[in-house]
Amino acid sequence: DPKVLGRASHFALYADVNNDGHLDIFSAAKSDANKPNEDHTDRSRVLLQDEKGTFSFATGATDITPSASQLWSTTSATFLDYDRDGIIDIFVGFWYKNYGRSYEALQDRLYKGRGDGTFEDVTAKTGLTTLPFQQGYKNGTNHKPTYGVTSCDVNDDGYTDLLVSAYGRQYNMLYLNNGRGSFTELGRPSGFAGDEQRDPKDNEFYRCFCAAYPIQCPAGVPKPRIQCSNPPPWNNTLDSHPFRLNGNTFTTVCGDINRDGKNDLYNTEIRHWHIGTSSDPTQLLLNITSGSTIKFKRMAPQTVGMSRPKTGSWNQGDLMAAFLDFDNDGREDIYLCNSDYPFTYGHLFHQQTPKADGTPTFTDIAKKAGVDHARAVGVTAIDIDNDGDLDLVIGSSRARCKAAEGCPWKVNEVRVYENLVGQDTNWLKISLRGKGKGGTNKMGIGSTIWVTAGGVTQMKEISGGYGVSGQQHGLVAHFGLGKHCTIEKIMVRWANSSRGRQVFENVQANQHIQINEGVDTLTTR
């Protein structure tokens, strides 16, 4: 009952879409076309904030709000300024058209902002159009069952690129922004679409199929370890095709893990023991781009210290994640949310000294740190108490919740974990303020900041949200500085048409500063 519960909204994303200095909201509503009689009637909309902190719906013709008859499965969104006109745009991800009935999914859409809270659909004119399933699945150009979308600059050219995290073992998509108002898809050649392990021989469903129809399978397929149904749950025409032998990707996190000045990626995946190793694991993808060749190197979890024990009928429900430097040592750590299945909990991967060849390594310290949150889903890293370190806000999933299987929650609790470590080490927080239309969008989304202290340079990009359900961590860039009390250099590359830069030198640590586009003095906040 909307009179009791109010508006139906499945997630919210924040940016200043009209450049008035106040954060506005994209309130996303997900509909289920399989249940039209249960339609809540709400649709995705933009709410504008005024100077009093009050929100109201943006008015005027807009493409961002589906019609009453369009029951669209909205899963994700990310704010960006793809054409560098100083006005915020938004890329929205959609899932299956009718889940469980076909492979058909919906078109993901890019909406160009007009600067007043209304948006124009520019999907086709920017080269982002995909195809219905039967027309496109063989070459990977079909609409994807998208769970997450992410925007960041993967080749350091100053233009924001788009990443699509796909469910259903389908290819992920990487859309490279060519800086001329359009995109080129490079998911497979870049290594982002999926890994190279596509042999289904350890998939129990495939084994069931081969036991029933041995003439259609190669010799040597092992016997199934499960009770097989009749017919077997395997379509040998589609399920053996490469487009169905990738991952169930929910979120792609973007950031510079190894401090080489390139944005690396971290894909979170759902995996099940009976599907086998052709299902991609949650994995760090190091950016090894050289020149115009966009390339990512997939790091095996055991290589970087992020493998986890697997016993019995195991499942991994890795839906969300965050990069954060929780101890302010200057290295990014990773919090991974694992939920929805028995005995799942959050992981805090603390980055260690890299190997001699530069490979980053991690140790899971979640239990020791007290953040092994049961059924962790949804995480935000933010300095709640303003002491210079990042605290964690973590949600709880009750999906398939049984107390005997490690689910303690009676309701979907949200808990705040105060960081008691990082405040003892040096840090710097930076907020950006752009000029707005004709310059950089007001909150600096898509701008890049480099901070050099002790001869080591860190790079961070102001994010407009990422992954499933629009994850965000505020619009403040946080840098851990270790023992260094002075920053030698700060450089900002603004998200404007000229990709202009500003440089500041000899800045003191342990403060929150604001950098205003085109202004040569820093403001302390």
C-alpha cells in the first residue's frame, strides 16, 4: 500500500544533476514483467534537492522514467559525464526481460543529462545498442542480463569508460569511450568478458547430460556426483557455447590496486560447487594496458592470497565489494560481501608488501578485525566520525536464512563498524568542486586525483557509483599516507572538455581540503 509504505525504490544513487551545489537522487524502481498483477506502479525517477534539503521530482519530458506499461528490471546505475560538457549523465543497467522464461534481456541505456533533472536516451547515437538474444548471442552482442554497471577511465585518457557486469555466465562488456561521443566494445579482447577456462567437464549438469547421451560427448567425462533429473538440466546447444561459460558477475570495482597509475578491476561472482571451474571466480584483474591495447590480467585468487576454503556442497555469494585503505598505509585493501548461502560472511583482504615482481598480495583479516559480518551484503566505506580513517557500514541478507546455517538475522540489520586503527596514521581527504556546465560537473565526478607523498604516487577517481544496486562511498577521495606528514604534490585532472589539470605542492597531511576548478588556493573543510 503506497499510502503506508510510500514510494517503491530498490536503490538510490546521488549526484548533482543540475549543478546547483546540492546532491540529487536517482531513485531506481525495479519491476517484474512475470508478475504484472503485482506491479507497484512506481518507476525510476530523479529527485532534485533544494537549498532547504527538501527533495521533489524533476519535472518536464524525460526518457529516464519508463512508462506505465514498461515493466523494466532495473538493477544498477552509475553517474558520469561521458561527453565532458559539465552536465551529469547516467548509465542504467537492466536484467532479464522475463526471468526464468528465456535468455532475453533488456537493453542497458545511457541517458544524457540536460542539466535540469531531465534526460535524453542517447544509447543508439553513442554506439551502445545491443541486440535481441537470437540475433546477438553467438558473437556476444546480445542484450545482457546486467546486474552491475560501473564507470571509470580504464586507459587513462581522461574520458570515462563503461563496464557491464553480466549474470547468467554471459560475457561482461567493456565500452571504451573514444572521446568523440561514442563507445567501442572491447570486453573479450581486453580479457574483461570472462576467463579462458571454458571446459565444462566438472559441471555436474554437463556430466548428467553425458551420462544420458554419451554419444554427444567426448570420451572421459566423469560420472555425475549428483542425482540427475530426466531430462538433464543441460542444453548442449546453448550451455556448451562460450557465451554461457563465463561468470555470474554482480559488481565490478574500479581503482588502482598496485599504484601503477592504472585503474584495476575486481569482479565479484556467485559460484556453486556443482557448476565447476568454468564458472569464473571472484577475481582481481590487473590493468596491463599498453598504448591503445586495452588489456587486463586475471590474477588467480591463490596467487594474490585471496583463495578461500571450499568444502562439501559449497557456494560463494559474492555480490558487492569496496576498495578502501582501512589502515592508512597507502595501499588499497578490499572488503568483499559474501551472502545468501550457508555460512557466508564478509572478508577484509588486507594488502601486504607486494611480491618481488610487483604482484599485490593480501591476507584475510576480517575475523581478527571484527568485520566478519554474517551474510554481508551492501558495504560503504566512509569516515563517519571524521577522525581521518574509513569506517564501514555493512548490511545483512536474509536470503535463504536459517540459524543453523550461520544466519543470525531476524531482520535485515545494518551495522556500523568504527575503525580503531587508521586514525593513528597520516591521511588526506579531498573534495572537488567543478564550475558546472561548460566546465566540470559540480561534484567532480569522473575527475582524477594524484597524490604523491614520500615519493609514492596514489591515484583515485571520483566515482559516480558502481556495481549491483548502485554502490557509493561518498564523493570524497581518501588517501592513506602512512608515516608521511607532507604531500609533495597533488594533481587534479578535471572532467572537462580540455581535461585540464591543476597542481598543488607541499600540502600538509591530516586535513580535508577542497579544490575548486580554476582556483589556485586550497580550501580547508
